[in-house]
Amino acid sequence: MTAERTLSYLKHRYGRIFFYLGDILTFLGYLMLLPTLVCIFYPEESYLSLTFVLAALITNFLGLSIKKRFENLDVGALTHEESEIIVFLSWMIAVIISAYPIAQLGSLNFSQAIFESVSGWTTTGLSVVDVENAPRILLFWRSLIQLAGGAGLAIIMVSAITGSRASGISISEGRGDQLVPHVKKSAEIVLTIYLGYALAGTLAYKFAGMSLFDALNHSFAAVSTGGFSTKAASIGHWDSLAIEIVTLPLMFLGSLSFLSAWMAIEGKFKNLAENGEIKIFCVFASLATLLIFWLTCWKLYPGLNKSIRVAIFETVSALTTTGFSTVPYNDWNSPGIMTMIILMLVGGGSCSTAGGLKQIRVWILYQQIKCEIYRFFYPPKTVLELEINEGDSARSFSDARFRNLAVFFSIYIFSYFVGVLVLTANGASVQQAMFEFASSLGTVGLSVGITSANMPDTVLWVETAGMFLGRLEFFVVIVSLLRLFKDTRLYFSRK
């Protein structure tokens, strides 16, 4: 390829990529204006809104300028690699821009602000902000980026564009749950369901006894399975059965695949009952609740009522990767902690706001193991076809897809133990490190106390990387970095 053709090829590719990044910057600019509405109810914080207004104007200007620069470009259909680069760079941009007001208003350094921003956008919920003394406008911003991160930048972008390129962007972010044939319409339905959860949650929390501000923030965090709270003790601050009853279904709905939610709306309850993810959730939630109650809670908390409440709530919070808590874990025994670690690693539903390995992958692995065992009872040349119910019908599961699943499991577990090793090298016990990094990589947000503003920078950045990789599920990050590296080398090596 000649130097001229190489340059033309790269200009066209990155022209298309930057066109969509301009969309993301414009969206972020508008998003950063929303926290200023808090000043209507808390006018004493009006002077803090200047931070958001300034950042919003600059971001919006950059976004519109980039879109203007490439508006005449024939965008056309995006390749899979280009879609993944757009998703990767969009998340990087969102994290960096969102960190600015967090640093300014939370009195955090660069590393801490990036950590908090990543925790918000990835819907993790681990925090280094002093929430009891932070301004309300900052608390609302944290909850807002969790709500946006739960929906996903791809879904937000796809709802505004049309064509085959929309589908590629959505799938690259791991959101392939197309509810209806039309991609844009599907994204709009997802956003409608999601925002409907948030509105219903806010009203329910208010009715249960929260202030309007707390209700709004906790509803955003619950449906996004994010876990940011306005209180240091999280949901435990209220010690209210009513608030816990409101939180439990919100966490479940947030971790539920939007395809499953759509089936429920359409009344396809039989298909829903046959869904592998629903079965996995019911089995893991039931067994874990019994184990945590029997092995930990009934010995630790006074009264049967308290023990049952804690066992149910903490189980659902960990399995849905929400990260709300009603009690600290400092006095929990090893069986309780290890059960929570397993739940955080398993995670929630695919194509949902939840993190972890995802229940559908665990279900597929279980079915594959069962299939291999059955194979021993059949003649050697017998072909057994594995069918998996991933939505409203059963689909054949090919060897290629299983290899992809096996690779993902391998990368996930390897990364998990690398993270655990780093945390133990920085002073954490093995059990503490396993819990904390399962929370980071699974984008959960529960903590045994390691995560704080005073933790070593090494731990902070390893947890930051874990949250980011866990949310984008490794392959998007790996493929994007490799493609960017190759294109950079191609640009500088052209003759």
C-alpha cells in the first residue's frame, strides 16, 4: 500500500470514528448541565455549579466542532473493529471528562478522581469520596453518571442514529439484546424501560421514608446496579425494612436482561421461566441466602428477623452486583465472605447493567459440563447438540462460541488472581484481597475496608483497571488497543 493510500485509508477510518466521538462529547456536555438543577433546591451550592457549566461548555463546543469537521464524511457501515474503538474511546473520554468536577468538588487528586469516575461509569460503586461531607451537587453527579453508565454509551448513541452501524456499536459494548427488529427502536425501548425503573424507584423510596434527594440518588444507583450512596453506611443508614423491600426488586430489575424484561412486559412468562439466567439466579440466590444465614448471620445478629433480612439483602446485592449494604463485613466469618465472593464473581444477567462473569455464561458452562458427562453413556460417534435458552427461544451453541466462552473465563480468572496478588503484595490478607478485587472486577462496589482515599496508588490503579476491564469485558479493550497500536505504527511507517 502506497503512502498516499495508507494516509487516505487512516483518514477515512478515523474520520468516521471521530464523527461518533463528537456525538459522545456533545452528549456529555448536555449531561454535565443537569447537576446544576440541584441548585434550585439547594441554592447555597449555586456557586459550585460554575464548575459544571464551564466543563459543559468546553465539552459541548469540542463535540460540536468535531461533528462539524466530519459532517460531510460518508460514514457508511462501521467495521467491527471501528465499533469497538468507538466504544473504547467513548468510555475513556467519558471517564476523563467526568473526573474534572469530581476532583474539583471532592478535593481529590487526579488518580482518586479517575477512580471515582470509573467506579461511577462502570456502575461499580466503590468510592473514595467523603459522602457525609460532600456537596449535594457532587453526590448527584456521581449518581447521574452511574445511571448513564448503566444504560451504556452505546445504547444512548444508538437511540440517536440509524442503520447497520448502530447495531455494531451496541454489540461492541456487550449490549446485543435487540428487542424488536429495528435497532434504533430497540434502543429506545431499552431506555424507556430503564428510565421507568428509575422513576418508579424514586417514588417508592420517597414513600418508604427517604428524602426526595436521597430517593432520587438511590433509585439511580439501584437500577444501574451501581451502589453509590449518599450515606457512608449505605442502605444500612436507615435500618428500615420498608427501604430494603423497595431496594430488592430494583436491584433485581437492574440485573435482569432487558430482553427478559421485555418478555415479561409482553406476557411471555413461560419463556421467561425457561430462561437459563432466571434459573441460575433463583438457584444461587436461594442457596447463598441459606448459607449466609446459617453459617454467618444467625450467630452474628440479634433476633431471627435481623439475621434473615441481612442474609437476603446482602445475597441479592452481591449477585446483582449492585453493591448496596445494610451491615459492614468486618466481623463476618470466612464462610460468609467466601460465599459473597462467589456471588460477586458470578454476577448478574447478560445485556443488563450488572457485572461479573454473567449468569448466562455460568448456565452455558453448566450445560456443557452436563453434556460432556452424558457423552460417556452414548456410542463414541454420537453427536450431541447443546441448546441454550438465551431469550425467547432455544438456540444451538456452537463449538466456536464455547471456545470464545472458555477464553473469556480464562482471561477473567487470570486477571482476578493477578489483582488479588497485587492487593496482597500491598498489605491485604488473602481473604480481603479476594473480596475487594472480586468487587472491583465484577463491578459490584462492596468493600471490606481496603478501598479508601488513603489506599496505596498501586491498589487504586489496579482496582481502576479491574473495574474498567470488567465493564467492557476485556475483548473490547484488547482489540481496540491492538488496532490503535497497529494503525499508529502503520501511520509512522508509511513510505
